[in-house]
Amino acid sequence: MSSTSTMSPDSTRIEKDSMGEMHVPADVLYGASTQRAVLNFPISGRPVPSEVIFAFARLKTATARANQTLGKLPKPKADAIVEACDEILAGLGDRGGVARHFPVDIFQTGSGTSTNMNTNEVVSNLVCLKHNAPVGSSKDAAYLEHDYAVHPNDHVNMGQSSNDTFPTAMHIAAAVEIKNQLIPAVRDLAQGLEDKAKAWDEIVKIGRTHLQDATPIRLGQEFSGYASQMHHATDRLERALSTLGELPIGGTAVGTGINTHPEFSKLVCEQLSESTGIAFREADNHFESQHAKDGFVEVSGLLKTIAVSLSKIANDIRWLGSGPRCGIGELKLPAVQPGSSIMPGKVNPVICEAVMMASCQVIGNDAAVTTGGLGGVGSLLDLNVAMPMMAANVLDSIGLLAGCCSTMNDKLIQGLEPDRERCAELIEGSLAMCTSLVPVIGYDASAKLAYQAYAEGKTVRQLALEQNLLDADRLNELLDPRSMTEPGE
């Protein structure tokens, strides 16, 4: 991060804010307030995620248009702000990238004030450059006489406070990423699992409860359960979008809406809905939406649930693919890389392991978000002061889950194959096959048969035939594993 102690006078320019002069790197678009934050928070070296910055650009566009509609901001100034925000949304590639101009650490002021001011300064300086004025001119009286000139506070931040813009931006960022990245990835994985469930519906295998043999189940039935988990995940994400759709914008400092127009929030939400395709709406209660972040905690919990679902699917597949000769071996995992540096021919469940590690991280992220929402930690009287951290963790979870779903589908599910012979072998040898005999010979006789078969190393079918418990046709009918997976048919 930049520091005045490492910058020569030739590499800096002097800018002013309400606290006085600051030396700012000459080649950046931010100003004095941002530079103070850079110096104040050398915590992690990780800037606020770019998704939040893009959300701020969307938000500043919407606020400019809303203020224009309300007659508070002249059209040339609104147009200038929108054009600058469009450049931010394009990534500032020809100016060194977003990270170069938005350097404030995640671990900053808990309201995100530094990031809001960072955005205001960058937008106003982009307008300066557009009109061939020096960076930093946005507070000069002579420059501000131009109809297009914008001041970072008076125009870019008009009708706003960091206390309502940052919580709004974090909602926008999370909602956009869920809609554009995570939901499509979850749906693709659900379809991949659904395809396997249908293709493998006729494969009968042994079920397992408590990691012990249980009654038969079809491989397709197991995979239909995994597909259903992902369908439920999609439903959870739709609920998350609804929760994130409620925006605090318009509450300004503490939720009262001081210094803004009563129709401002409604107009901003309409602009955002149109630009993102997400149904945003004004908060029912601005005091709740700014003083607490319960909705964001809820969304993080939904993401955690999806991580738990993925861990279940990944773990089951690695168990069913264990072996290939000395484990369960009912599934054949695709060989995506050598499994060992010492054991040739080994195929490890590496995709499963990666997904499970990422799931652990999402659960950890949720713990941080939950703590950030706690009263006395992040939620203090009339403002939550852990929002940058909460936003970063939720966005990290969204990215991890999207990556897991895509990788799991592409690298694991698509190439996964059943070992039909192994499935048949294990089901025939299972002692749980005697369960279907209970209605005919009773529980005690069936249990005795199972124990004796185990002791003598025989199958239930072999021993029942030897003991003439039932005639062969009736026995084969009762011990048909397929029929055990279709009760009542």
C-alpha cells in the first residue's frame, strides 16, 4: 500500500479534505480521504472486493438519475456521474485496473465510509479527466462553475450517507453474484446429477445406514437425492435474492432520511432493478435495515446450508468410489490427475476433497458474518460497524460455491461411472437381504438366518435354500433386490 514515507514529492500531488492536506500518489484517481484510509488501515493487504466497487458504481448511477428526476441534480452533472460509473464498471483497464484506484483494506471503518468516499473521489476525478481538468480539481471553485463538474460530496454523494450506501452496495453485490454466477452453477450441477439419476435408475445396490449394510436401493435413487439437494439449493438462493432485494438506501445517517427526498429511495430501487434484472425495493423499515444486518446473516446461513449439501454429495461419492479393490468401489471416479507420487496407478477423490475444503471455508465465513451481526460486536445502536468484513465473506462464499458446483459437475459428475458388477456382488452378499423375509418367516427367524449366514460365510439366499425355509421360486421372489426398492409395486 502507498505511504507518504515511501513516496517522493515528485510522485505525489497534494489534495485536501475536511482535515487538511494529504500527499496522494500522482497517478491514482482517489483523493485525500482515501489516502488517509490507506495509511490508517494497513491490516490485510486485501482491498474491498471488486464486486462491491462495481455495486457502488451501479448505485451511484442510480442515485444520480434519481436526483436528476427529482430536480436536485442538473442533467449534465448526472450524465457525467453516469459516464464515470460506466468506466468503473468496465474495469478501468486502461487506467491500471480497479484495484489500483480502490485500495482501501477490507478491515477499515466498519461502516465502509472509506470505500464510499473512495468511490465519490474516483467518480469526480474521472469527470475531471474527461474534461481535461487536472485530477483533484473537483473541489476548486473555478472548475465547479462548469455545468458538468461534480463535487465528490455535494454531487456524487447527494442525498446519501456511507451508512446507507455501503449496506446497499453489499446487498447489490451479493445479489448480482448470486444471480449471475451461483444460481447458474447450482442449476448445472443439479442437471448433471439428475442426468445420472435417470441413467442409473436400473442399477440396484446395497443401501447403507450408520455405515452398515441396509436394504437395497437403486443408484439412481441415491443420485436423485443429490439432485434434489441442489434443487433445494436453488430455492434457497431465490429466497436469498428476495432478502437482499430490500435496500437501506434513503435512510442516510441513521435511518431518518435526513438530507434526502422522500421519493429518492423508490427511484433508486427502480433504477437498480432495471439495470440488474433483480427486484430491488425500499426497506420496509430503514432503522432495521441500517442498524442491523440480520438479512445478510440470513443469506450467509443459506450459503452455509448449500456448502453442507455439497459436502454431503462429495463425501458420499468419495466413499462409494473408495477402493477400487479394497473399498466400496461401486463408483469409478474419473482420473483427473495422478493420485500419488509413490503409488503408481492411484486415483484419488481430489475433486471431492477440494469441494469439502471449500465447504469448510464457507462455514468459517458464515461464522465471521454471524459474529459481525451480533449485538455488541457489529450491531451497535444505530449502525452496524462490521459491514466490509461481512460483505467480503459472503462474496467469498458465493464465489467458492459457484466454483465448487462448476468444478464438481465438469470434473467429477460428468465422468463418473458405476461399477455394475461390484454393485451386484455386494448386494448379493449383504445380510440385510433377509429384511424382505421378515413378513413371511418373522423377525426372529430372519435375524437368526442373518447371524448364521455371517458366521458360515454364506449368503442369505444360500443358507435359506439349504434350510428349505421356502421353495426356490418364492425365495427368489422375496430376495429380488429390485423389488425391495419399489415397495407396494
